Amino acid sequence: MDITLQEIKKNDITLVTDYLKINTVFNGDGIKKAWFFLIEQAELAEKRQDIIEEYKRQQDIAVHQFRQAQEDIRLLTKENEELKLKVEAQEEEIRDLEFENSNLEDEVEELEDKVEALEGAAE
């Protein structure tokens, strides 16, 4: 028979106490005190269980948040590495363009020199 604390509280405790007073050799007041002590201990046990369940719930939430943070860190690290590779590729492309620009500037200078030489010869 599985009786919850709430069901016990709903029942008339005095009936049980009176029965125990009549049918046992124990002092009835002692039984009544013991009965209330047991109920008080059961209530405390319920409160402790509620606290334990709340701690477990909070722990589960913390574990979930920690795992989510780990996943976020993993994804951000991967994204960061990809961005670093893109930046390196762009830096290399910039160096190539600067080199190409330098060569074009040299060619422009040579062409300007030739134009000046042709203009000087034409006069």
C-alpha cells in the first residue's frame, strides 16, 4: 500500500492515535508526539527532495548551457580559421596586384619617356 504524505495528512490522525492509545502499552501522548514528529520529518524530507530536484534541474540547465557554449566556441573557432585563410588569400592577392601595378607604372614611365623622345625628335 503506497500512501503519500498528502493522503496521510488528509486522514484523521486522531483516529489512528486513539486506536494506538487503546490497543498498545505505550503512552498515548508519546505516540501522538512521535506521530507528529514523523509527519514533520516526512514534510522536511519532501522539502529536501524538492530542493534536490531543483538543484538537479539547475545543474541540467548549466550542463546544457556549457555544452551549447562549447559548440558555439567550436563553430566560432572554425569560422575564425576560415576567415584567417580568406584574409591570407586576400593579402596575397593584394601583394600580386601591387606587384602588377608596380610593373604597369614602370611600363607607363617607359612609354612616357618614348613619347617625350618622339616629341623631341618631331620638333
